[in-house]
Amino acid sequence: MITEGPIDSLFLDNAIALAGADAVVNIQPQQCTMIFDNEPRNKEIVNRMIKAVDKKFNVAVWPESLKHKDINDMIIAGMSSAKIQTLIYRSTYCGLEAHQIINNWKRI
């Protein structure tokens, strides 16, 4: 798992952080999941998600019912790491399905 922020990565098993959403990652896209912040109104985040899908990465798209901005906020609100990881696994998409889910999720 590759998170957008370093603090978010601390709460997940087998995770690293980009420490900036535009970092270049030299790994096989099929081997990881990109996890961006839950900001459907942020044009830059949406564009980064689309670019990641275009590069064949798996992308986690947070459910609309989730009101927290990022993993750190979820932990502060009382969610367990295990519950967050399960949510990520259930909300991970790739290819055309990911594009469709992102288009339904975004608010720009």
C-alpha cells in the first residue's frame, strides 16, 4: 500500500508513503494499491487518482459514506487499523472500473 502522507502509512501493514502525491514510484503497479486522501472536491487529488489508474495501479476510492479526510483522521475518530485495511481492500479498483468509480466519487 502506498499512502499520500507519511503518518497515514504508519497505521497500515506493509505500507509506504509518497510524502507528496507526485512522487515517482519505480515498482510494478499491479503489486500495490495507491491510497489518496478522501477529498472528492480536490481537483489535484482526483487527477492524481486518474493518472495512477492510467499507469495500471490499483487505487482505493473511499466510499461516499466516509466523512474523514484521511487515515489519520479515521484513527483519531476511533476506527481500528484492521477496519481501515478491510475498508481499503473492499474499496480498491483498477482499470475501467476504477475510472467509473472515481467519476462517481468526485465532486468537481
